[in-house]
Amino acid sequence: MPDAPAPGAPASSVPAAPAAVPAHFQTFLAFDYGLKRTGVASGNRLLGTATPQATIKAEGADARFAQVEARIKEWQPDALVVGVPYHPDGAPHENTRRAQKFARQLRGRFNLQVFEVDERYSTTEALSSGARDADAASACIILEQFLRSLT
């Protein structure tokens, strides 16, 4: 299962070698984790595109995970993707650790494989594109980056 690099190691822009993602994994749900809002996107390997879903606006783990569970039941993904932020030089920071913890919690709660993607600049890209919901747009960017790594 791919994880983020060791603390202090530079992050790769690709979450894992494509061989690490089984070919039968076709549908994915991606998350751009935040303390107050978590962007969500769904997508599939065949089209290589992502579609924004309603952002989860929840404070507290119980409320957030109840909404995550509803999305998983609705979309029934083969695996999950979580964006993990890093400083521009690849160094981790507090939000890096929070996103990695969220990914671990997803694995434990939902028994699905979770892939982590370096999401540096995804929010900046979403905002510069004029997205109405920057969190959902960031989740799309994260998921499309992941899907491109599979080809």
C-alpha cells in the first residue's frame, strides 16, 4: 500500500507505480481533506476524468465520517484517493500529517485501499480556474493526477 515518503524526504508527484494499483480497480473517490471542509470527487480509470461532488462541510470526525460513509455507499468505489499537501520543497507540515491521518482512518473504517497523492498547488490551481467550489475542484485535480499516473 503506497504511503507518503518518510518525514523529511521529498514527496513524489506520483502516488505509486501504476503496477501498485490493481487493474480491476476502476472507480475511485477522492478527498481533499480540510479541517472544516473536505472536497470530494468521483472518477473512473476508463475515462481518466473526475467529477466534483458536494463538499463535505463538517466539523468533528464523527460528522465527517458519517458523510464519507454515505458517499462510499452511494458511489461504491474500488479504492479511495487522498490528497496530501507538502511545502513547495517537499517538506511535510502539520496539514501533511492531518491528511495522512485521515487516509489511515479511511483505511481502518472502510476497509478500502487508500492511495495518497501529493497535492501541492491543487487549491491554487482550482482557484485560478475560477472554480465555484475550490474544495471539490481540488479533489478533481487530485483524482485526475492520480488517474494520469495509471496510464
